[in-house]
Amino acid sequence: MRWVSLRNLKQDRILAQNILDERGRVLLAKGVRLTDALVDRLRKLSIGSVCIEDKATDDIVMREFVRPETRGQVLDATFRTLTELADGNLGRYNRSATSQKRLRPLLLDVVCQLKEVEGTGGHLGTVYLSDGELFHHSVNVTFFAMSLGLGMGLNEEDLIDLGLGTLLHDVGKLKIPEYVLKKPGKLTTEEFEIIKLHPSYGFDILRGVEDLPARSRLVAL
């Protein structure tokens, strides 16, 4: 398998990796033959490249060190938690229960899977919609950080606190106006000042999550 730009993609290539939305749902599955019509749809979804099957690179093994189904579950939980926190839709009790009931069991599962892999690092490549970039980014950062933490010898509780912080670290970006957050060109001086506010926005939001460890909140700041 190999990555190729849609601009250079020939018709009838086979997709080697699922294309996911911001909640981890499969929009286009591995094994689908990419017709001109499908490639055109991918371009309209702002997807710039895809991973395709290629006999010349069959000997290259890309091993996912967190199972795809787990990634989907973590992605969905991250999407729901971040949007609820940013919108202020969680009451006091629910804010307190968020990291414990929704995120912590998933992160414990991630820790177990990471321990099954020798060394740190691994394959994290995933095709996703541009609109879901923030959520995929948060999950990728978490998997990388927890993998590095495991390699550094952090204990389980430290790894969970690290994972909670990295999953939620960009929540403040959801308070940034969309025209600034998704602007394709260079930001103006005023827009750059706005985007620089997202760490403090995120920290303020996470201070309202009572059971979230203080060091997890600090990741956002």
C-alpha cells in the first residue's frame, strides 16, 4: 500500500484504508475500487490523498498498534465530549462524570493495546474529512503521547491522566469563530490574536470538569 495524491490517482485503484468522518464512522471502506465519480466526491470533501493498494509495496507492513474499532470508539467519544463541553451542554453532574464514565475505560483499553506492541510509535495514518481534522488530531496526539509515556515507564494512572489531557487539549478551538479556524489562507494579525486565545479558552472549559485531574487540564493551557 502507498499514499497518493488525488491529483495523481489513476482510475480503478483499490482503497487500502477506510475513510472516516469526525466521529469515526466509515464513509468509504477499504477494498472499494475508486472510480472517477468517487474520486470527484472525495475532492469535494477536501480529501487530498488516499492510501491505495500497490503490488510494488506489498512487502511493506503498516501495523495499527491501536485496533481500528477502538480508534473509532475513542474518536466518537472525543467528538461527543469536546462538542458538549464547548457548547456548555453538560450539567454539573454530567461534567463530573464525563472523563470517568466515557473516556477513562477507553483509555484503559488503549493502554492495554499499547502494552501488547513492542517499543513505541507505530502506524497512525488515517484518511479523514477536513471538517473532522480537530477530532482526529486529538486522538492521534493522544495515541502518540501515551505510546511515548509508556516507553518512558509511566504507570497506568499517569498514562490515563496524560490521555485525558491530550484528548481534550484542543477543546478551546471550538470557541474560535469558524471563519478563523478554517481559513484556508494566511491569518491576519487580528485573526492570529484570536486563534492564540484557544489554550486559555480550553483551560477555562476544563476547569469546570470536576473529576478531571489538574495536570490533565494543564495540557490545554
